[in-house]
Amino acid sequence: MIGPIFGIVGFLCGYYVARQRGGKPLDRLQYAAGFAIAFGLFGTLLGIALARFLGAA
């Protein structure tokens, strides 16, 4: 459940970064997609690590 939440946060961060840099709408979506993938992957790995360390079955 952490992965999708991080993905949404990454999407919003990427969109904001591209907007601050003066990107066009497609640039904003590309940044948002890239950040969403990166953050979502990190969130998924974090969820797996937490499950293993906390002993969730």
C-alpha cells in the first residue's frame, strides 16, 4: 500500500518541478510520470523491507 501512495506523491512532485522550470504540459506529464515511477518503486521496496523486518506474513 505504500507504493501507490509514494507514486501519487511522486507524480505531484514531478509535475510541480516541471512547472517551476517553465515546462509545457507534455513536459510536466513526462516529469510527473518519471517521478511517479521512481517514487513508486522506492515505496514498493520500502514496503517489502518493512514487511520483512516487522515480520508481517
